[in-house]
Amino acid sequence: MLSSSSAVRIRKGHPDDGAALAEIFRESWLHTYRSIIPPLHLETMIRRRGADWWSGAIRSGDLVDLLEFDGKPVGYGTYGPSRVRGPYKGEIYELYLIPAYQGLGFGEHLFEGCRAGLDARRLDGLIVWALAANTPAIDFYWRRGGRPHSSTHDRIGRARLEKISLVWP
């Protein structure tokens, strides 16, 4: 079974991880959002997040954790201060795995790594946003203790997509 924790490593992203991050982003977003985000907009979003974009984000100080399995990057998480005011000071912005590694326990390792990064920065209270149509993500966060808090809508092209916040005190 793939979920042996002895082969799993979480580490900080480096600018030279740009190509690996772009590939994880591409594969996971195509898998996750193919039936949710209008295709033209999804492809545009993926093209914008190429290797150079990722390398630049890390150079500029964005917090990116990489999950490696047997030395291969297979997932990432981004996190930092909450983008909304309120009692939740920390936010996980993104948490994605290559589809072949989903459902094997790797997401939990990555989630806990991001939480540890927030704790180290004393960003107490956690908020995460997920598209309402992305039920696997909502279920994932629910199983880790996140509870729905609020919702809003984003417009992507002609699609009006609901997103839900889940919170941990």
C-alpha cells in the first residue's frame, strides 16, 4: 500500500520546485475541476500557473509545502494569514495531490504539515475555502474537524460558483 508514512516527507518549497508544482497543479486541477469550472477558464488558470509563476511565488515569500513520496513531489499546500477578517487568523489557501495519490492518507499528512506551519507563526484559528461542488474536499475537511461557517459566490466566466468556508477554532 502506498500510504507508508516512512516514505512520506513534507518540506518547504524552493524556487527550483516550480516545474513539479506546475505539474501537480495541472493534474490535480484538471481532475478536480473539469466538471465544475468552465473548460476555457480552467485551461487559462492552469496556463497562468506554470513553473515560472510557482518559482516566483516562492521567491516572493509565499508559504508552500511540498509532499514527497519516495522522493517524488506528489502534492502541495499553500497557507498563511487569513484573507478575511475575523477570529480565524490562519488560512490554508490550497491543498492538492496528484490524483493517483488521493484517498491514501497523504492529504492528511499535508494538511497537518500546513497546520504546523500556521501554528509556528502563531496564526491561531483556521479557515479553508472550497467550492461547494467540490464535495470530496468538503468531506476531507469535515473529517478533520472543519465545520461550515459561511458561503459566498465567485463568478468564473458565465458560471456562478458557490464557495464555502470551513473553520477550526
